[in-house]
Amino acid sequence: MTQNAVEVRGLRKQYGEVTAVDGLDLTIRQGEVFGLLGPNGAGKSTTVEILQGHRERDGGEVSVLGADPATGGRAWRSRVGIVWQDESAPAELTVRETVEHFARYYPAPRDPAEVIALVGLEQKRDQRVKGLSGGQRRRLDVALGVIGDPELLLLDEPTTGFDPAARRQFWDLIRLLAGEGTTIVLTTHYLEEAEALADRLAVIASGRVVAEGEPAELRTRFGTGATVEWTGADGTPQSIATETPTRTVAELMARFEGEIPGLRIGRPTLEDVYLRLTGQLVPTPTLQPEDAR
């Protein structure tokens, strides 16, 4: 257990007739950024809630920072930070008052002024929460998640509502925390975000882990083939999905007697792999080189 911040074996959670988590297994090492990917209803948020001790499980074994979240006391909870999907800050307080208030719940919090600056709210520190924009409120939620200087930070779709600049600033914050040794569990629908931040990923579908590994490893293991694109003799775009792109390019070179107009070779992206693993990839029609004369 000294090497792992989270260990989950056979986790199950049922809501009436609906199985939200169905025998899920996870191992998350100390100090890593771990991404949970999956469509809505796959069981990501329920899993995060169980890890935090906010929701009871129906079966399985769970250890978080060496303790069972179902029985973790106040001292254990102070070691775990969380950013929920829903806003949690009181509307009538200012940003500064809110962060300072939440800091009092922890035995060794970060400096409130430092945290406000980290999430990009320095210019809004005296603004009441009810006057913040949606993206600014989301930044405040992140501040409340990290104010306790947690050993483990659980982030449930934290950048929803962020503009591109705010999202990149958040990425910098996550890298800073990870560099300080914080273990981070991140759920997100942004595949670019997962690939930019996560050391390892788990793809969840129907309450189970269907694939796990480093982003590059997942692309290699589950990203089949390549797509070769070019411009046909009549000027129309052509493409072919192939397991042998080099051979396809050689055939096209022979056909065009040299340079291939508009040649482009695309490898499977993490998004392609994710859609395939979760059963959401819609096949696209392909052409054979001889069809594009």
C-alpha cells in the first residue's frame, strides 16, 4: 500500500435496477495524475464519490491513502481534496472570505492569497461569489479543492465552463500540484486535457474498466491502422483506412508517377481510441486506391 494512493477491487454500486459500477478495479500510484474517461452514465462520478467517502458502495474493497473511505475520520478527510461538478461556494461571501473560511477546516492549509492567485482570481478577490461568471465560480471551486493542501485531489470534470485560456491556466496548476507530489484523479470529457495531464488513463464503460495505460500506450494497443488521404485526378479528396499505409503510399506513387497531390497520413488519436473502446465510433466509408483514378 505504500506505493499506491488508491486501490479498488470489485467495486459495485447499484441504484435500484441500474448498475452504475459493476466490478470495477483500479490502482493509482502515489504522486501520479490519473485520468478517468467514459461517457455519461459510465460510473465515473459515482466512483469518485465513493473514493471520497461521500457515497456508500454496495460491494468491493476500497483503500484510499491507506484507509477505507466508508470509515475514514476527520483527519483522513483533511488529506483528500475534491472539486465537484456542482458549485459549492456560498453566494454572499467574497472570493477572499470564502477561501479564508474554508482554509479554517484544515490543519495545515495553503495560503489563501496564494491559492486565489493560482486559480487566476486575484482581480476578483473582493467580488461576491454571486457576482462571478460561471467560469470564475468554477475557478473558485478549484481553489476550495486545493486550499487544504491535500495529498490526494479528486477532480470531477473541473474545467467545465472554462474558456481556453482558463483551461490552460488550470493545466499549469495541476502540473504544479503534481510536481509537489500530490496524487490527482481527474475525470474529464476533454480528451486533449486527459492527454496533456494524465500519466495514466482508465477508460470506463458500463461501470467497468475496459482499458488502462499511458495515453501513448492506449493509442498503440487499441488504435488500429491509419488513414491515407490524397487528392484524386479529378481534384476531389480521397481517403482509405489501411493497416499498411506504407504499401498504400507506394501504390499511389506508382499510380501518380511521383508526387501524390494532397498526401496526408493520419494515425489514430486518443479520441479515436476512446470512441472505439466505448462503442461510440461510427465507421466511415473508405476507398481503395484503384477506385480513385
